[in-house]
Amino acid sequence: MGAETSPIKDLKQIKRLREYLKDKNIVIYRYFIIAINTGFRA
């Protein structure tokens, strides 16, 4: 019954999760660069 709709729902959730992780990674990456830069200055 739900086998036809669940793959579409899963794809939407995966897409949303990927967008969320991408935003998180950008934030982590930015903090990482700031940490390296301040570490080199000190």
C-alpha cells in the first residue's frame, strides 16, 4: 500500500537532510578556518 509513496517521502527527507548537513558543514568549516587563523596568529 504505502510502498508507492514511501520512496518519494524518503527522497524528500534525504534531500532535506542533505541541505541541513550542508549548512551545518559550512558553519563547522567556517569555525575551523577561524580556529586555524587565530591559532597561527597566536
